[in-house]
Amino acid sequence: MTVRHTADELVDAYLKYLGEAAEPLPEERRTELLAEVRTHVAEERAAGVVTPEEVRAMLARLGDPDEIVAAATDGLVMVKRQPRFRSRDVATLLLLSFGGFLYLLGWVAGVALLWTSDRWTREEKLLGTLVLPFGFLPVALLGTLSTAACRADLNGEILGCGGYTYPGWFQVPIMIALAAVQLVALFVLVKNARPRRSAGLRG
């Protein structure tokens, strides 16, 4: 099946690719290059490049983003491209998920690393902090709770009940739901981790 993209989607994909390819450039040159390309694209579209086919042709004339970046590096001192994940980012994700088992302090440390990182936006940091505080700890605690247990005498009369008064069949679905929520949040953070996505931070 052929997937058709709108003109806006084609431009966004091109600019995203160009931005990623330009990461090794010095920040000033990278910003300048992206601004030049965006301006050129905007001028072309304002001049009548509207349909997806016309946009594809226009982007083809602009050239491959890797080739544009290669031409822009002439005479420049390149900077080392930051890896997608650093050791502190791996520690952040592990502490957010399992740090609650370390007397809760590990999770707090994970939240601190999350909010001082440049890999995630503010919305993603809120997701990682609030979607399931203390990570998988609530799931484990729920698993340790007992359902209602009653004792009866030989005549079948109830002598007393102890534990929590919710049905046993209700416990497992809740545990699965909580674990799924935490896994989804973790997936979003792993998928979206990129350098310099958080404004004002250069972690």
C-alpha cells in the first residue's frame, strides 16, 4: 500500500532530518543553516509550491540534507555529536522505574536527573514524574496486599475476617494496569530522548 504524505509532513520530515544531520556543526552555524533552509522553503511555498508533488520536487532541488551539511562544514571546526543516551540518561530511566525500592530516595534522584536533563521536553518530564510516582513500587506493594480472609467454626459460622475487603480477582487487573502505565511512560521517554530538546538546558 502506498502511503501518501501531505506537503506539510514532507517539509517537517525534511527539516527534522536536516536538523539531526546538522548536530555536529557549531551551534551558531547550525542555527544559521536551518534558518536559511526554512526561509527558502517558505519562499518557495509562498510562490506557489503547494501540492505534495511540487514540494517533493522543491526538496529534491534543495538537495540531500547530508550533502547540505557536508557543504556547510567546509573550513569549520566540527564538534563531537552528543550520543542519544548518556550514562546519566540510562540512570535516570532506571531510577524512575526502580528507584522507589531504594527507600524512595532513588526515585527522587531519578526525578532530579530527569528535570535537569536536556533530553526531554517539559511535558515529557511531567509524564515521567506524575504518571506513576515511585515507578514499579506501587505495583509491587499492591501485590503484597492480601484479600479478605475469613475464619469459620465447625458449624460454618464466621468468627472474624482480616485483611483487605476487596475481591481477589480485582487485584491482578489493577497490577497489570499500573505496570502498563509505567511501561508506556518509560517507552515515551526512551523513544523521544534527544539532545537539546529542553529549552535552556545543555546537559
